[in-house]
Amino acid sequence: MRVVFMGTPAFAVPSLRLLADSHEVVAVYSRPDSVSGRGGATRPSEVSLVAEELGIPIHCPVTLRDATAVQLLRDLEADIVVVAAYGLILPVDVLSAAPLGAVNVHASLLPRWRGAAPIQRAILAGDERAGVSIMRMEEGLDTGPYCLQASAEVGDASSDELTATLSQLGAEALIEALPLIGSGEAIWIVQDEFEVTYAEKIRKPDVAVDPAFPAIDIIRRVRASSSAAPSRTSIAGRSVTLTEAVADRVWDNDYLIGQGAVAVNRDAVVLGAADGPVWVTRLKPDGKSDMEATAWARGVRDITGSTWKALS
């Protein structure tokens, strides 16, 4: 099958690699190189780097809404367009540019979590399972029917860990679905509109932490956080980003801490939440690298017995 692949971040890489192993990927579309660093250096997307490695032609248009871009896509004579976290909304002319249309590797169990941040929203909501859907693309936001889904337990996975798991599941589901789509044997399931939830982009307030929150809420916020939207707080007057936290440790009953209090033992920096302790095992001090929380605490005086608070 001749395939045009559209994707940008690391989530899309396993799908591209498996496609290249089993189909003819005639072109890869990705977002334009991003600018990073003080010098204004540009950095290709993860998908662009892999496409270059595989020797596949790369296109990075700013928009797909002009006639020239649409004609270029049609001239590739692909059988199908496959999309995985591309980052641009596709106009109807693009969706219909290939005979089999366009399908998307969407990182949720549709109709739950349509939208930009399904993995993080699943973690924040306490979903027991998350997954991927191979869906037919329409003009609406993730409104199309799906023909295949795969799922995994969320457990205590962070956003990065769950993304890696689902990216591989999505790639495998895609490779399973494409022959069925090509032969017309795929069974398309229409989404139940009464079951729809929306996964809006994660912003800093969504992952902010506060001593007044329940412990499980704080932990989910830390797990759903990222460099773009970090879970930041102040411990003993020092601003830090929480990068790993758990709540299932056994604390010495002779030394319980109250809401807003801080303690340290050999395993973690312990923060008192509204209904119990949160064990912070890793954190990132401002201006430094991510590290074990206990290593940070050893370098800071007067942690035990201090307080922690939300950052405004």
C-alpha cells in the first residue's frame, strides 16, 4: 500500500517505523523545524529525523490549506493518508486526497477524550485504562468512526511512560488495521455522542499542586505534568518542580505530618496533603537537573519541620 504519513512528535515514530517496514511510505509530512535555544537554532521534529534516517522524502508545510499543497499531496498518488499527532487540522481537500481517505492513530479510547491531550487527561481523571483508536478522519475534532482499539492499564505511569506505551500499541493497531481498510473488510464503529469527553490542552493550572488538595489528586497532577506544564511548588521557601511522587508508602505512625508540613526520610521528601502524605521521590530545583528528592534535601538545611505551599 502506498502511504503518506503525517506526524510530528515521538508518539508518531513507532507508527512510521512499522509502516516503513510493511508498506511503501512515499512521503512524510511533519511540522516545520522548531526554534530552540538562545541562539535561535532550529531543531527538526522527531518524525523528520526518523524520515531522514529511513530515506523518505519530507515535507514541512506551514499550512495545507492552499491549492498548491493539496495538489502536491495528490500528485504523490498515495492509497491512504495516515496521521499520528501531526499538529495541524487537515482541511477536507486533504482528507479526500487519497482513495482510501485519511486515518488517525488517536491516543484514547474514543469517544472518551477527543482532543489535544488525551493521555494527560486520562491520568488526571484517574482512568483505569487508556488506549488508542484507529479512526477515519472527518472535518470535526476526532469525530470519525473507529475500526480498531487497543488499551493498556494506566497504573502509576507518568505521562511520558504512558505515551511510550500507547505509541507502540497504536503502531501495532495501525499495521493490523490497514489491510482490513484496504480490502474493505474493516468494520467502522460510529462514536456514541452521549459518551464523548474532551481532552483540552494541558496548562499550568491543570497540574499545579496545593497542600489543600487530596494526596491522589497531587500525585495525578505530577504524573500528568511535563516540561511545558510542570507541577511546581515551594518547599521550605525554595521553588522546585515535582517530577515523581507516590502515595502508597507506609509512614511511621509515630511521626505523622499535617497538611502543608514537610518531612524527610531515607526514601523521599514527604509533603502533607489534605488527607495524608505524598512521597516525592524525584524533583527538579530551579536552575538544576532532575534529581532524587532525598539528595536535594541533604543539600538544603531545615527541611524537616518546614512547610510547603502552592506557587501563584
